Amino acid sequence: MAAANDVSGPGELVQLCFSQVKGSPEDDVVTDADIISTLEFNYTGNLLATGDKGGRVVIFQRDYDSGGDADFSVYSAFQSHESEFDYLKSQEIEEKINKIKWLRQYNQSNFLLATNDKTIKLWKITEKAQQPMDFNNVTEDQRSSVRHLRVPKYQQSPLTVEAVERRTFANAHAYHINSVSLSSDVATFLSADDLRINIWNIENNKECFNIVDIKPTNMEELTEVITSCEFHPLNGHELIYSVSKGSIRLCDMRSSALCDKQSKVYEVPEDPANKSFFSEIVSSISDVKFSHSGRYIMARDYMTLKIWDVNMESKPVQTFEVHDYLQGQLCSLYENDFIFDKFECCWSADDNHLLTGAYNNFFRVFNRHSGQDQCLEASREIARPEMLLRHRKILPGGSTTKRKKDEFSVESLDYSKKVLHATWHPREDILAIAATNNLYIFRSKDQRLAKA
């Protein structure tokens, strides 16, 4: 396995090449249940779990015998959630997997949390390579003439992977769960819905404690909802959560059990000169992540990716434009509800690079030190081993310039194809990108050279 120093240098923009694609071809009929809704590497990066809208969890394992540096094969697949009906509220609860979080591995088994809109489940993933045989020493007819006892033996059998539901954490959320986050000691975890954040003990599914509640007494006074939350990677007493009004709030549970008063607020003041009908919608934060060191916070809104220093609330230290070419398309995006899409973001293993998605199956990679960025495409057209990904350039609307091979006009973008979910390997420059029902694996072109 590669070491953490196999990642690219601080100021260099990582050069990615194609490694693998899982899923059916784009011209096949795609059912809604097959669309990937979340994905997550475990702490070693050897396992990659995906959840889909059909309530299934598929786990891929790193295949070191295949000859590729970043090849993954199916390890296990199971049905995590089923659709239900809430008779009290007369509404259907979808089976769609909203989030998956791996627990740290302390023995031969792996554990993960998977949640839909209402229920969180803890799953135990175990390998079974041997089975007990000959438990019955004698038959009924032989009992009177037994002279020797046979010791039960284990017989080698083909490897099977079993997923067992260990605990169910339910009946704690009145609204849709959007986030699950484990504490640094893996003893507790957070679950957040639109208006509340609860904290659970991983060993106790009978009760949880509410630590954030922004529900007003009169729902007509509601002005914001919680969109994402995360524990600090090192300090188990600190957490952040983002809201739809574009602010991030840092809470310290040492000061109060109920975090109704945040310790710090990170927010960009609204510029009256640039205010429009879409201002509040595009400023809504869809995802927020601590860096691995815990020093920085990354926040993704509809148009930008912002980096905040935990110690500086006045303004973000960096702002990256993800798709500024859509400024003139906001009306059309609003009419078709695309403006409400929630894009995720993540840090690279060394915190030097940032990853987030865009439309037309594009995804953006930014270098935090040099400010360089590249727009890349997850497509089967480039699905050839070792093929280096080429930068895609998007021309502004109304451009009459003749387009080159890697250039696209805003009008030609397909908004139904989008990269909402992406994750970065925790130790290497390996990326997993979810594009509709396809899972793409990309790796750094320098990674093979580093191993040679």
C-alpha cells in the first residue's frame, strides 16, 4: 500500500488519469433506484462504500492483484433501507441512502453507519472463510454403542462477506436527516436534520441528546434551515454546522450542553450592490468540511468554494469560483429547479487540493497554495487505462469563437448530468466520482512512478 507521501507537492496541481469505471453505459436506461446518492472511503482507503436511491449499499475493495494501482472490485452488497410509510404524517419515507460513515477498524470486522431520511443503521461487515462441520458426533441409532467422540472441525469454504445490522437509531428526527458525523474518539456521532442536531452514543440506540435546535415557536418565523454538520477531526467537543442563509457556526460543547449560542460565526456580509432574487438561494451552503488538521473549514455554496481559517471570522482566506459561467443562466436553472442542487466537497489527503462537482459530469480540482484549478470530465469517452484527463474550458454564453476539442459552450451543457458526490482517498491521490449511476475512479499519474 502506498504511503501518505505519495501525494503531489504543495504548489503542484495534481495530474489525474483514468483508472476504472463501474456501472452501466450512459446509453442504457437508468432507473432512479440505481442513481448513486453518497460514497465514502474508509480510514485506510482499502474499502469504498456507495449508497444509492434504492436503499442499497455496495462496498468495493482495493484489488492489489489486478495489476492496477487504483482498481477496486465488488466486496459486498446489501439492502440497508426499505421504503416505509409514516401513517401519522401520511407521507412516504424513501429508502434512499443519504450518508455513509465508516467507523475505525479495531478488529477483523468493519462497521459503518448508513442513514436514509429518518433512520440510521449500524452495520457490521464480516468475512467468513470457514464453517463448522460435524457438530453431531453420533446419530440416534449410535448412542448405545458409542466408543469414540469426534471433535467438531472447521472446514475451509469460499470467502463470504456478511452484513449484519447491529443497531438501529430511529425516532429522533422529525425532518429529513442530511448529515452524520463521527467524533474523533468514535464513541459518539452527530445526526442533523433541517432544524435539529442530535448526539448519540454508538453503543446506545435508546436515547440521544439534542444539542442544536433552531426551530422557532411559530414556524411562520422560520428563516433558515441546517444544511450540513461535522465534528472537529481532533477535538471531540467542537462541531460546525452550516445553514441555508450562508453562514457557518462553530459550537463548543464544553461551554454548554445545548449549543444554542455558537462560539464563532463565519459569514460573508451581503453586498447590497450585487443583491438579486437569486442571492439567498446561491449563497446557501450545501456542504461543509474541516481540513484533516482541523485548522481550516471548506464550505460549498452553489457558485463558489470558500476556505475559512478557524481563527478568523471576518472573511474567508480563499474563494474559488466553481462555475461562474452560470451567472447568466440562473433564471433557467431556477425554472428547472437545478439551482437547488446540493454539491458536496472534500479535501485531498494532504489538504493541498480541494474537490467538488459541477454540471455536465464535470468536476473541479483546486490547488489551495498556487490557486491553480482544472475542470475535468467523468465520461466513458476517456475510459481508457492511463489516459490523462484534459482540462475542459467553458465558453461564456453568446460566444461566437470557434470551439476547440476541449471547449464547451454554456448552452451545450447537460444539467441532468452532474457530479453531486465525490470523495478523495485518505492517503493517496485517488478520487472516486459519482456520476448518475456510474462510479469513476481516477488516480494521479505520478502515483505509478512513485511506486516503481
